[in-house]
Amino acid sequence: MLTRRSLLAAFGAAGGAIALPALGLPAGAAVVDPVADEYRRLLLVHTRWVQQQWDPAIGAYRAADFRFAAVLGNAVLLTTDGYDAALAGVDAATLQARTVATISRFAASNRLAGGSEWGRQLFWDSTFELYFVLAARLLWTSLDAATRADVDAIARGQAAYAYGLGTGNDPLSGSWTPNGSTGGYLGDTKLEEMGVYAQALAPGLAWAPDGDAEAARWRERFVFWAANASGLPAADRANPAVIDGRAVSAWNVARNLHDTFIVENHGSANPHYQAELWRTAGRAAAHFLAAGRPLPQVLTGQPNGRELWATLQLLASDAGEPVMPMVSDRYHLYGRDVLPLAFLAQVQGDPHAARAEADLAARLMPYLQYAPENRLTKFSGEEKYEPEARAELAIAYLFHRWRATPVQPVTSAEFYAAAAGARDFGPVVGLTAHQSAAGFAAAVTKAGQVKFLWQPGHDNWLVDTRAPAFLPVQTAAPARQWTGAFTAARDGVDATATVLQTAAGWAGYATLPTGTVVYAGPGPSTLTLFNLTMPGVPGLDGNRSFTGPSGTVTPQTGVGDGGTDRLTFPARSARHVRFLGRSAATQYGYSMYAFEAVDTAGTDRARGRTVTVSSADPAYPAANAVDGNAATRWAVAREERGRADSWLAVDLGATVQLTGVTITWEVAYATAYLVQTSTDGSTWTTAAAAPGTVTLGTWAGIDGRAGIVAHGGTGPVTASPTLVTVPAATLIEGYAGAGTDLAAAAARRLPTGGPATLRLSDADGYLTLLNLSTTAVSGAVLALPRGDRLYRGLGVARADGGLDLTASVPAGAGAVLPARFTVTGTAPAGTRFNVADSHHLTVTAPAGAAVNVRLAAGAWSTQAQVPAGATRSYTATTGGPVTPSTDLARGRTTFPTSPLPAGMGEPSRAVDGDPATSWRPGPGGRMVVDLGTARTVAAVSLTWTAGTRPDARIDTSTDGSAYTPFSAGASARYVAVTVPAWRTGDPDLVDLAVV
């Protein structure tokens, strides 16, 4: 077996030592790297799956679904120290022989080497060629000369083929195209396609001899595709940063991103495809590093890469995998999530990515061992994802071993503190997301996918975000919708509010910085829960416990969570038995491998009997459910997948005494259903309901991880291991974690006032207002139970210690108001607190009494002593910007994005409202602020640090391309500030304000 030392020598002989830039790993160095150690154990255990792919008929691993690409994981294990045959289930000699035999066979069968079995096609053969060539290079000294020549022909041939396409389509790949050089972002990003074009060039480029003329041409095309994969013209045209010898503004012509730095795929926002930027980059980087060549700068300085990563952080979960807010067939596909994080962490050096990587690594072994065992991709996806995941896990392991010191992760608290924020991604994307230190929440308004999401505690395995939270399933687009994201820089709080007019009625949803959510709308409202037994993953012990007014209970488990459900009931006479669905786990409806009806003797009386169903997919007929074959299944018809009450009934042939049924599910399982029997096939009675439910009350704690409080409910909260149901209620609050006294939250008085369609909550001290009507609420007086929290506007103290607040809310809209000041002491009834903003208020004492209270805002406080009938004004000298702000530039996106030009500081510091931060222009510096939409601009003001104010030019644009000198009253979306003569020592720009 090759040791690391001999491996290094082999690479040296092949053309260079292994090294990341300034990060080389000396041979024999001892490195403490628990993530790398876990990756190695995973590769070893996963080798048991690999051995199942051996095909003795061809003397190699199978070709189907590119399973032979498993050789990369084998090669990594065989060429580094510490092979463990007991974990792998095969000795090293056998693994080596099979790996070499597979490489030899499939190298010869590749079309680029003269074969006819696979290869050349960019989608997806070129991806597996990349894995395959890297495996061969790792085992180079073990390959014969003919195989080496074939491998070289594959690498060079694929690069030449991709280069020869220019910016045109691959005729072998059908509809897969980067859309020429212009890309695409509406509906389906071309980020992935451009990344594939780039990675197809990488092996040939990385392993080409020095001075190779073709490689020089390939390199230019490689950088072009890699740079444009994350192209956004308005940002790129404003970026003179040089990567690989050319400015971003010169490289980039494509648009593959929305201007809110998110991508779409298949018509929906799906972060899995956003991560393709670093997945394709990681695949390519592995070849350059293995060949001992410097990485092209574009791989570590991808245009707009930092901003795209910030979006993934906004959608992060505690398992390293981002929340998939719209698409359910890319959920918990852990093996596909490893490489992007490893690349960001260990190649680009991001400690926040290292945190996500470590979180995912901690979940991988329990995931691997969960049925079906020894697989890195489960629950969704295609068969080719399995060898792909193994290959990318192997590359991730190499990234770790090639570093002298692995990048250390930040703490989880640091990660979520940096990730926290709220963002409206725009009406086309249809997503408003909020990440906080305590959890994730979002509103999806994309047509066909309308739902609210909640992930308390960032727990990737508690609430199933494929299903809607609180809002019942919507089959039609809302008649009216409004959504808004509030940010600390502009509004003084990170929060969101969404109001929809749906076919079922008005619905409102607000998310708070504490992780709490507030819902008002049609019911019943539900939360779909995971309830698997996956030892090693917190919370997945096969049980869910619920706490209510009467104590803690754990309902029956093992049904309604997929796998095999066994339901028993007292013996009853039946000739017919049926499954009747109530809710499905996925958008694929119901599909079962087997339906068994068990009599008093334990005999399956359904085997081979006549079956009728509500519908069936022609490929999966009803009879498959009772044929006794565990590999066949029944599935509902495609057009019936959205139907909750699909059913399957079996005529047992005679009346028998039934005592239970056993159902074996495919991935499309029922989370709730009934088992019914009949003696005549016409009149049905319920024998069992799945899953079992418990009744809780007006509030419910969920497994010690979250809590629900229902105000004005029409019935008690009920729960099963996989579903929490809240009957229609006036208002529902969801609390993250276990720190809230739910009983007290349920018993407290809520704010009142305004019309019945105005729903109010003061959860966690934030005042939430949801106007569920087409009529604006103007100047309504709201009665707040507490008078110690002052919100923006006019508040008048009441004799009962509460506060009357005058507020307005537009029609069909919402708001989340933070407490701007707090009051300690008792203010006389009639005291008027007029809060202008986060820093300014006036206090007016009533005519007959003086006011003596303490006012506070953050670290600032003062004793307010106001004589009877007098008015005093106060200004808080607390830190932070004054909010809310009318400055159109405050907190907006700025350009250049990443990478920044040499010598330039961070442009966003000029629009963060903080006087302690500033933008350093650098030589010839120019920054642009994106106002988000075209606005009429009356004035632009610049505030500089001390010194002689530099000459600056202000230009505006409506499209981010053509700029004209600013004139008051101009319509503009983009405002540019250019400082052409800036020199070191000149002032920096503290604030760019636009009104």
C-alpha cells in the first residue's frame, strides 16, 4: 500500500508536489483534524457499498449510473495511511486490484480514448471523467502504459472538445446549455452549466506539460466560464478587480444571478444549485492541486462569490445543509453538500464555512448508517448521486490533508451572529427569509409554492420545511400579497412580515429576531415533524414528546413516519380493508411496496387478492401492493399526487377476523391516514388512525425544542409523532427553544384595538401588526397591556399601567415594531410619550401631575423629571444609526462586490449608517449603491472623515450599465460615487446618503 510519503513522491514524479498556496502539508506531519478523520472513516465504511457494485461479468465496477466513479474514493484510501479493512469490508489488495481493473477498463471504453461506452458528453459524463482522471492520477504508478495513455487522452480530449464548442451548445447534451455567453437567471440559472463547461477543461489544463500551446487557450476559456458562472452585470461592470490578468468587468458578460444574490433552478429558489459555484470549483481545484500547479485566481476570487455565500448562510441549518425553501427533491441529500463547504473552508479559508462543514461532518456517519445503509445520498435524488457523493467526499478529504493546518471553525454562536439578517429576495423569486440566532423562518410567495416556513433552533430534523408551517396548503396563487423585510440598519430590527389574501381567507405571518414567529389566518394550522430513529443525530430517537397544561406525553410511535407501519386493533369482521390517506409527506403523493391485512392467526389475507384504488401510475399498478414482491410498488397517478384522500382497498375474498395491517412505504409515504374495514365494500368504519394523537390544550411544547401558543382557538392543540395541529385561532405564536414559559405566554393579555381584521402580538417585546383586509388602518388607538415599552409614535399612559399607542398600517400589510425606549417607574395616567425614532422622544406630563421615570435605550439611560403640564425632549446617545431611516441608500447592496480591487475598502461601510465605519476608495476608487428599484432622487450627500475633502463625481443609472451625471429629480436605481484623484492619506467616505 502507498503511504502519504510515497504518494507525495509519486506526485512529484508526475509533475509537482502537492500544495495549496502557502498551505503545503509536509510528509509525515501530524495534523489534528477531526473532520478529515471522519471523512476517512466515512470513505472506509462507504466502501461496503462500493463492493456491491462489483460486476464479475465485466471484471470492473458497474457502468450504470457511473458507479465506476467510486474508484476515486478507493484511490484516496489506497494512497494515504491508515487503511482499515475491517471498516471497509475488503482487504486493500483486493480493493487495489478491482480499482486498477476498473480504471483500465473504463479508460479504454471512453469515447475520447477510442471507446464507445461513455465520455465526451458534457452533461454528465465530463463530471465523472473528472473524478475518474483524478483517481487514475492518484494511482498513476500502478497503471500500465496503455491505460495512462487512455487517461491522458480523456483529460486532453475533453478539454479540447469543450474548448472547440466555443460558447455554443454541446450537441450531445440536449437541452443542457449555458445559453451561450449571456447565461440566464429567470427560472433556471446557468451557473451550473457554466461551471460544468469550466470543469470540463480543468483536468486537461492541470495535467498539461509546461509550455503546452493548447493549454494556454484552454486556460483563457476556463477562466471565462468560471468567472461568468456567478455573473451579475450591474455588479461586474462596476468591478475593476483583476483576476487571472484581466478585470472582472472585462471577463464577465453573463447574468446568472438575481440582483438579490440568489439563483433559481426549475423555477424555484434552491440553494443546492447555488452551491454549484463551489462544487464545480472544488472539482477543478483538486486537479490543479494534485498536479502541483497554482490555482487559477478565479477559483479563490469568484465574482460575487462572497455575496452568494452570505445568502447560503442566511438559509443555513444546524446540519451544514441549507434550508431548501421551495424544492423538496433536494432535501437531506447530505452527501452532495460536502464538497462546496470543504472548498469554501479549506481552500478559500473561510472559518464560517468550516463551521457548517464540521456540523455536516458530525451528521454524516449516523446518516450513512441509517437505512438503506452505507449510502451517502438518501431520501431524494438520483442514483448517480451516490458515486458522485463518494468522489466529492474523497476530494473534500484531500483538501484537508493538503493543508498544513486545517481552517478552524467559528463557534455556532459566532456563525449565526454573522449569518443573522432578513432579506426580501424580490417578487420574482418569491422568498422572504429571516435567519436569527435562534432559528430560521421564511415566507414563500412563488406561485404554486406558497407557504410559510419555520425551523426553530435551526434544527434540520425537527420541522419538515418541505411542508407548509401554519398556513394550510395553497393550490392557487394569492389574490393579493404583500411582504417586507425589516433590517436593523434601516428599521432598527431584523424581522419580516407577510400578508396574503388566499382562497381560504387572509393570512399574516411575522418573524422576530428572537426566532419567534406570529401567524394569523385560516386553520387548521399544522407543523409536520420528522420522527426517525437515527442514533447520533440530536432529537432523532424515534420519539417526540409534547408538553401541555396537563403535563408531558409521548404518543404512539412507528407510524406515519415512513418505512414500515404496523397497526393493530381489536379483532373485527371484515371482507374489505382499505387505506385512506389524509396527508402526504412529499409532493409525490402515496406509494407503497406492500399492504398486508393480518388475521387472528397472523396470516396475511391480502396477498394476491383483488385491489381497487383511487388512481395508479401505469408503471406502478395497484396489484403490486399485494403481490408479495418487496421490490414492486403501487403509486398514485401523477395527476393525483396532490390529492390527500387517495385510497387503496383490498377484497379479501371472504369475511375474516382482522387484527391489523402492515404497510411498507416507499419515500412517498403518508404522514396521516385511516385504516378502514367493511363487510360489503360500501359502508366503511375506521379500525385505526395513524398516527396516534394526544390532546394538549391552548399551548404545547414540542420535544423541548419549540413551543406553540394559540390565542382565541376553536379547540385544543393536538399532536402526533409527526404532526402538530392547531385548530383555527385568532393568533398563533411559535417560540424557538425551551426558554419561554408557554403557560404564561398563553395566559397573558394581548394588545387590542383597531378593527377585528388587525391582529396584534407583543411576543418577546416586539409589537407585531398584521392588517388582514383591503382597508388601511389609520390612526388606530391600540391598548398595550404593558406601559414599560415605548414604540415609535404617540403613546399615552393609562391608569392600569398600560399604554395607548396610535398606529397606522397600510391595507393588506404588516409591521414589526421594536421597543425604542423602556420606562422604569410609574408614569401618571395621561403622560404622553412621543417617540420620533430610535434616538429621540419627548415626554409631556399631564396637567395635574409631574412625571418622574427612568428612560433607557441600550446602554443609555436618564432620569426624566417633567413638571406637571410641561414637555421635555430627550436624545439617546446610544450607539448605532438613527432608525427608521428615510435614506434610500441605507443598508442597500453596494458594488464592487467580491473580489474587491486592490487598495479599496468595503463599500458597504458607506451605507451602514455607522459613523465609526467608512469606505476607503483606493486609487481611482468608484463605488455604486443599488437602491433596489428606480427611485426619484432629490439629493445625494457625502460625509468624509477629517481632512481635505477629495473631489468626487456622482453619477446615476437606471440599468447599472449606462451612467449620467446626477441631477436633482432624476430617476435612478444606481448611484455611483467616483473619487478619481484619491491618494493614500486622503479622507474616507463615512456616509453616502440618498434622498
